[in-house]
Amino acid sequence: MKTTVIETYSPRETYALGRKLGQEGTPGQIYTLTGDLGVGKTVFTQGFAAGLGVEGPVNSPTFTILQIYEGGRLPFYHFDVYRIADVEEMEEIGYEDCFYGEGVCLIEWADLIEEILPGNCRRIIMEKDLEKGFDYRRITIEV
């Protein structure tokens, strides 16, 4: 496994990193995104979607669990599993069609559904360090 650590110092830089990874996205890739509330997962995801060519607003699907965007160069399956009570809920929304489909998945709070994640996920961990500034983010990418 290769690990890369990137530091960003503004929401704009976090967005740009997400956009870069979205531009590199290929069919069947799954990205897991973990980090505390308020760490910038939504900003990162908005950049990721832009990198895939998704136009329009992109928000965390906290209450719907899954939002599908089909306007980009690949389908984008954006999961937010923060409110999931049981992994069986993922089966109800047909997660396998997304995980093993022709699009790219990005899963916020993925540690909550660890047992159903394929082994080839690209893991992104976002962390704050207020000593380095309010907008500082340490983003670890494991592929």
C-alpha cells in the first residue's frame, strides 16, 4: 500500500485536491473518506465531483445515504453513511450496483460500513490541527 500525505491550508486547496483526484477517477474505483465533523469532507467531495465533470450543487446525502450524479464523464455515486444504523440498510439501497458498476464511488464515514467494503478501496483520511491554523487539513491518501 502506498501512502501519501498532503497538507492543505484553505478550503480552496482542499477543493483543488479533491478535483485532482476526481480527474484521475476511473470506472469501478471506490474512495473512502473519513474524518471528524467539520473537517472538510463536503468541500473535498465537491472538488472531486467537479473533477469528474459533475455540474451543479453537490451536498452530502446525509439523510438519503446515496446521491447519484450522472452528468459527468463517469457516474458519481456519493454515499454519506453517517446515519446508517445497520449495514443491511446498504443492501436496501443497492450499494453493490454502485460498488461494482461503471462509475466512481466516494463514501463519507466509510469506517461505519467497513465489513462490506472491497479490499481495493482508496482510503482518504482528513484531519485538522488547530495549532497549524483553522483551515489547515492533513489529508492522508492510501492506495
